[in-house]
Amino acid sequence: MKRIAIFGVLLLFCISCSCAFAQSLSGDVLWNGSPMKFLLILDGNRYGLKIYQNNDLVLRVSVDMGSGKLMVIDDLKRSYAQTESKQLVAMTALFAMGKIFGVDDDLLRSGKVNFFPLSDQKVFAPFGECIRLRVNNDVTGMYWVKNVGVDMNTILSPFLQKLTHDGIRFPFWDELVKMKGFIVANQKDDQVIYRLYEVGQEKIDWTKDFDHKGFSKDEWVDFLAPFQMVKEQ
């Protein structure tokens, strides 16, 4: 009985170590022109992104800024690609964030960026009144709010610090993190590109949730095309 009890304690310890709760963001996203759902998980230096269509997994991205490892899993093609480079991880992560938030490529490539809050406000539950943003001379469909339980700095700083160290700047993201808040919605032509619904906690098992056994391995895909102009500046 004593051995069984010890084994039970060890088993519970192993389960508690492999499964943990991490901060999460979830909502709607227009991914490659199709309306889908996203789940973004923040766990220290580890980030997980899941894209769903009709509750079916379409894409998973696992990022570990501590080790500089990145894996993209295509659940439709049952294939995956991986790389190990902190710079590449940081740039790919910012590209993925840009796609989620629906930020126009020309804004991401802009060498000078200034944000201005407008008087236009819209209510997005559960966050209440959100302020519309103007970026440089462009009135955007992005709506901003403070105190949602997480801010852009929390998510983006590890990537921006790495790229700044390497002499690469992304003015759009640099200025956005200084505002200490979060984009909760983005609309364009009366279409929702991005919409945050919930900030909460997600149970995560990195080994299980990003399992890709039986998937074929692809060569690394070039995600960096939208940022080539920034890199050249």
C-alpha cells in the first residue's frame, strides 16, 4: 500500500508538471481571408498559437524564446516545419501577430509611426468602451483599451528586445507597446478582421497540445517577406 501511495504521489506530481495553466487570449480572426478562431497562450518565454475553423484545428505554432525554437504545424496538410534561431523566431512571431491583429503591411513597414486616439468609441463586450486609433495619417479600424488583464508590451517585448539588439527595428510595434494597452478589435469595410473575446487562463500541456506524430516534415517556409523592406532600412 505504501508503494502504491508513493507511486500515486509521483504520478500526480508528473501530471502537475506537464499540465499547467497559462494566460490566454481568444477571439475571432480573419486568417488568409477566411473567418476563424484563435487561441494565443502565454507561458513565460513560451508562446502557443492555435487557429481553428469550425472547432477543427487548422494551424498550430509553438514558440520558445528561451531556446530559440519555433515549430509550425499544419493540421490540414498533416505536416510541420521547424527552425532554431531567436532572430527568426522573433520576426516570425511579429509577423503572426500582425496577421492576427489585421495590421496593414504598409503600417508595419513604415519608418515613422505615431498613434493618435480618436473621439470615435465603440463598445466591445466584455471590455466596454474602446477608443479608435489613427496611425500617422490613416484612420484605422483598430480599437484600443487599457486594463484588459494583459498589454501589448507583455507579449511583444521579448521579440522586440532581441531584434533591437540585432539592429532591426519595427517602429509600429515599438510605439504600440509604449501605449500600455491592447487592441481588442479591428474592422475594415464593415468586416471584422480581428476581435478579442476573452482574456483568461488555459490549461496547457506543451508535449500533448503540440504533438505532431505521424506528420511529414517540410522545409522551413519563408514567413519574412512582409518585413524585407523594414530590414533594409
